[in-house]
Amino acid sequence: MRAASVLDYRELARRRLPNIFFEYIDGGSYSETTLARNVEDLNAIALRQRVMRDMTSLDMSVEVLGQTLALPVGLAPVGMAGMYARRGEVQAAKAAAAMGAPFCLSTVGVCSVEEVARDAAPPWFQLYMLKDRGYMAELLGRAKAAGCPVLVFTVDLPTPGARYRDLRSGFTGSSGAAAALRQALDGLAHPGWMWDVWAHGRPHSLGCVEGAVAQKGRRVTDFLGWVARNFDRSVTWADLDWVRQTWDGPIVIKGILDVADAREVVRAGAQGLVVSNHGGRQLDGVRSSISALPRIVDAVGGDLDILMDGGVRSGLDVLKALALGAKACLVGRAWAWALGAGGEKAVAQMLNILRAELAVAMILTGCTHARDAGRDLLDPD
Ligand SMILES: Cc1cc2nc3c(=O)[nH]c(=O)nc-3n(C[C@H](O)[C@H](O)[C@H](O)COP(=O)(O)O)c2cc1C
């Protein structure tokens, strides 16, 4: 099947990846109500069609955190991408760099920040607040030394949400011979993945937290166990001062849904925030990101750069988010599916699809400059 849309990459990834990884990417928490809302609420927004305007020249570039992005889209931090394709973070970062889009490396990426910076380009770096502050400081130093221009500090994961699909698939909570056999059979049923990732994509560690986990007999799940034990639920806004003292570049706070929290982000002196519910993977039942966006833009849009993620599956969705005040969108599953479907080439094609769809949406709404997109692009009724 040739992919024509982002959702086609989902189907291709479903075929190519072992079930545990497909379900890990695809799933949300609890009954996946918020995951569905993210998509449904974007679909429900009507763009306003305008015709007979000269749309010969389109400018999709936007300014975010002092950088010019060629496309108002970035790749959100997604854990363990190196298990979806060989050295997956490097492949995705290359595709993003070729498009002029930022790639944000997850704390729990397979490739280290040094590997991504060396083999692709210095990524934005995403960090969770970990109990081990010494290790965090070391990570921030590594990200700085690797040339990362932006720190994305994720605040909506003081503890992981329950993801039923991961339990059912055996990705979490299973051990012993029966589980190992099931995983081996899952892998063997996907020979393309076995060849690419299992045989040629090693080491299968988490490059940024490698030093924290004992060497002997470790597996990817041992790293995840370490991270899960190290999430810090005592963290408050005061701890952000510590991060600011340790990191002198721009900081973006990811995981804001509430206006009061958005005001705290401004008070804490961050340069940006991401309106996000972690792609519906944390507190199920909360509102969609797109429905939270306008009120946050109204409250603090003049004080810092606002990005959004959650449910973006097309270039039309990107324009809807821009119209509601986001400077740019991040996509999570869209690039993870594409990476799983076909590596760097597929991520590049997926970004091209988003760009082409955005162009059509801009032409038919009469929007010549992405940076000027406003609520007048939406149907008022
Ligand atoms: C498989 C997967 C892994 C993720 N890992 C991380 C992570 O390590 N750090 C983080 O801040 N967000 C993580 N996220 C959340 C994304 O950054 C983003 O908020 C979310 O995917 C956006 O929703 P979307 O997938 O509908 O685009 C992850 C999301 C997925 C789907």
C-alpha cells in the first residue's frame, strides 16, 4: 500500500511492527477517551472557505523561540523510537532537518543525544523531572554540549498513566519464560522488523539514561523500569528555578491544559509552552488539547510562544491549530507510525504530506502567511 495520508502510515506500521510496539505507540490511557477527543475535536472544527483571491505565493514559515521554522510543525518527543526502526531517532531527526522542522529527542530515546547530534543535527531535548537530580544535571550538561538549542521540560508525567493496551500486549507487567516466548514469536512474525531493528539496530538501550542502569543482562524494559521508579511526583514550580539555573537556553514547558498553570509557566520565566495532554496517554477524561488552546492563548499568548500537540493527523489540523493561536504544532504518533512503516524516507514523506495538505488548506481559506493565521479562518457558526 502506498501511503496517501498520515493514517495510512498507521496501517503500514501495524503490519510491520511487533504488536507490543504498535500498541505502545497507538494506545492511550484507561478508556482512551481523551485520545479520541483530541482527534474528534479537531475534526469537528470547520474551516472557512474563501475563494477568488490571488494565492500564488504562500509562506508557511513561522518564528518559534527565535528560530525560523520552514513548516509550522515539529516532531514531538516519542520514547523508544529506535525500536520502531534502526537507530530510529537519527532517521527521524534527519527527515525533520531536511524539512526545516525541529526534532525533539525524548529522555527515553534509544539513541543518545550525542548520537543524534553527530549523525543528524542537534535536537531539541526533552527532559522529565527525575528524582536523581545529579543525573538530571548531567543530562542537561550533555544536551548543552551536544548543541541542543531548546529544552522541552515535560511536566504532565509525575507518574505514568495506566495504559491497558501495554499490559494486555505484555509490553509492561510481564516477565518469565512464557512472556519471553510470546515476544519472540511476535518478533518472528515480523521479519522485516527483525532484520532492520533486532539484528541491525543495536544497541537496544536508552542512550540518555544508559549510565544510570547497571550493565549486566539489561534489556530495554530495565531502562523503562529505572525511569518509572525515577519519576518525581514531589516536583513543583519552585523546582523549575533549579532547571533554569542549570540550563541557560530557551525552555518550553510541555503538558499544560489549564489557564492557571499556563500563568505559572509565564511566572516561572519559560519562553514557551506546549498545550498537551501527552497524546491522551496520561489523565484520561481531560479535555482535548485543541479545546484547551484558545483559552490559554487568550490568557498568556502575548507572553510566550504557544505550541500544541494531540490528535494532529493532517495539514488541515495544523491550520486549525494555527487559527486558534498556536505558533506551531507538534506531531507524535504521526511520525512514530511513519518511522515504523518505513524509516527516514517515510517520515520525510509524511512531513511532505502535511506540508501539501497545509498548502491546500491555506489556499482555500485565503491564508497567505502561516504566521498570520487567525480565528477568521474558521467558520463562525
Ligand atoms: C509512543 C509515544 C511515546 C511518547 N513518549 C514521550 C516522551 O518520552 N516524552 C514526552 O514528553 N512525551 C511523549 N509522548 C507524547 C508526545 O510527545 C505528544 O505529546 C503526543 O504524542 C501528541 O499526540 P499525538 O500522538 O496525537 O500527536 C509520547 C507519545 C507517544 C505516542
